[in-house]
Amino acid sequence: MNDWTLDGRLGLQVIVRVCAGCQSFWFDEHKSLQITPGSTLKLMKFIGEHSSTVKPKLSDVLHCPRCGGPLALAHDIVRNMRFNYWECRSGHGRFIGFFDFLKEKNFIHALSNQEIQQLKQNVQTVNCCNCGASINLETNSVCPYCHSPISMLDMKEQQQMLAQLKEAAEPRPVDPALPLKLSLATERTAALFKPDDTEWWEDAARGDLVQAGLKAVARWILPGL
């Protein structure tokens, strides 16, 4: 794992250990709750650049990088979205996959039956964001292998928050035109999911709706980050 130093709240720095091969992060203690909005954006961009539809196979027993003790699988929920991580029994930190990190930060949206029907008009199959298996939308509304719901990066509900995160990532004097800029960013992001948005649909047709959303974020919300 490689160490990555990010900005934390109250002027502190947070060291995140990153493993692109495992598609996972290690956070000491409660550091994942202390990163700034700008650092969250950087991690989202990293996920978009290093995640893959081929999900890594982790060891049956994972060990704490600080004490060497075995990690325990833990389950949590945020706004009806369940996510998993592995925690050190001695409280040294947690190991969490890219997809579950996005769930924890409330960036993942499980599609309703109506949304699946709308998606099916343009896309026949998608990849499960949890296990990577192919899902035929004609016959399945959840993954037939791990039973995870069909999910995507939640752009519709999170679009204004993402625009605000970008502002927080680039500190500067308060801009009197900020409300207008946020409104324009909201309209621009909403347009990503219109039927004529060929880039999003091309990415979605490759099978991974979360990666399609991350690429959309990189195009519109994260230029130059």
C-alpha cells in the first residue's frame, strides 16, 4: 500500500494508505471522517482512474498494517445503503473498498424499478458494482450472483453537493456570483443524464454505471484537480 497525504479538517493532515490493486483504502482510526471535501474529491477522482469491473479477490484473512492483528468484517448503513469494511479489533483503523467508500460517503444510488426500465431502453447489460458480474436487465433487477441492487453514482441528488465540494476544494474569497455558478453547475450535471448525452451512455454501455458516473464527475466537476 502507498501512503497519500490529504488535507484534513481544522488544518490537520490525514494519511490514507492506498492499494490500487486491491481497489481499497486504509484509514487510521476515524480518519475517513476527518478528510476535507476537497480531499473527498481527490479520492473520488482516484477511484475513477483506478477502479475496474474486474473485482480483486482479497485474502480470507486481512491483517492490520499497524499491529498485524486480523481484521474483522463489519457492516454499516447510511441512508438505507448498506456497506462493508474490515476493522482492526484494537481500534487502529479500517480497510474499505472503493465501492463501499462511495457508499459510506452517500454517493451511491440504488436504482428503482422505474429507473431500471428507463436504463433498459438504451443498455441491455450492466456489471454489478459489488462483485463485477454481468447483469442482464431483461431478466434481472438485482445481481443474480451476490444479490446486490443495481446501483450508479448518484449524480441526480448529489449534483449540487458535488459543485459545492469543488468550491471547497479551491479556497478563495467568497464570490458574489457563487449562487449562479452553483445553479449552472447543477443544470450542467443534470444534462449528463439526458438521452442525448452520448458520452455517459457510451460509458454506461460498457457495463459499469459507477465508473460512468465517476467519468462524468471528472469531466464536469473536477477539471484540473
